[in-house]
Amino acid sequence: LGLIFLFKWTRNDNYEAAIDHEAPLDLFFAKQVVTNACATQAILSVLLNAHDRVELGEELSQFREFTQEFDAETKGLAVSNSEVIRTAHNSFARPEPIVIQSRPAREDDDVFHFVAYVPKNGFVFELDGLR
């Protein structure tokens, strides 16, 4: 089906992906347009690319079909606007009764990021919603 890795995130503005072939048209990839959603993005990347091997259910099947022709940015917006996906994502969030004022991550903070890897047509694709 696929793998999901958790990496310590570091800013790398000079990152260049090694692309030696075109991605298949039926590869599901969505840009991450919402903060703190990389785990949900990674899970969706694995599931929606395994649609031929996993019973997705009605909601995810319809979502995959609806977004099939979208570009990665528009798919990311569709993920963020999906009530079903948002509800599932939020159901796993830690309850925090006191809202702590958030601040942007600093250089010395430990920040982590989930990335999916999925097999498709004899290749393994890295699906990182932040790239």
C-alpha cells in the first residue's frame, strides 16, 4: 500500500527532487495547504493511491473521483474544505482546554513532518505535501 515516515523537519529552500520520469495521471497528490495536517495528508496519499487494493468507502471514493482531474494545489484545497476529512482529522487532535498562544517555529525547535511513499507502476513516489 505505502509507507509513512516521520522526519525531523528542516527548512531547505534549495531542495530539488530527483525526477527521472513523469508521474502517472492517476497518482493522487495534494499540496498541504493547512498547517499541522501532514499526518492526515500522508494517510490520504497512501489510501487514495491504493484505491484498487483497499475498500475506501463511499466518502473517500467520491472524494477521489471528484478531485481526479485537479492539480495538486486544488486537491490540497479540496482536502482542507472536506467536512468529512476535517471531522476525521479533528477527532484525533489532542484536546487542549487552554489555548496557548502559538508562535512560528524557531530554528532551534524540534519540528516533525510526515511524508508518504507509495508504489505505482514499478516506481516509488515520495508524496510530501510541503514540496
